[in-house]
Amino acid sequence: MTANARWMYRSALARTESRGMARRLDFPEQDPGQHHRIVSGGLDEVWTRAEPLRQKEPV
């Protein structure tokens, strides 16, 4: 549970907008231009990186 909390915290800091439960005073609005997801990991050293969203294939 501690690792998950650290990943969530660092991911929220990496996101420069407010989204869902992650409300930021320095970035109070959503940014529609952010079309990526934040990926995080690591145990001793937590890391984050932005990954582009994959486009859904038409069915």
C-alpha cells in the first residue's frame, strides 16, 4: 500500500492540471491538450514518465 501511495503522489505532482481527485492550487483547471497518461514505478527511487494514449482501432 505504501508503494501505491508513493506512485499516486508522484504521478499527481507530474500532472500539470487538476483531474479527478487530484486537485492542484497551482493548476486549478483541466488541460484538454494533455492527451497522455502518467506511468510510474520504482520502489527505492520512484519515477514517472508521460506515455501517449493509444488510439482505438475502428471496429
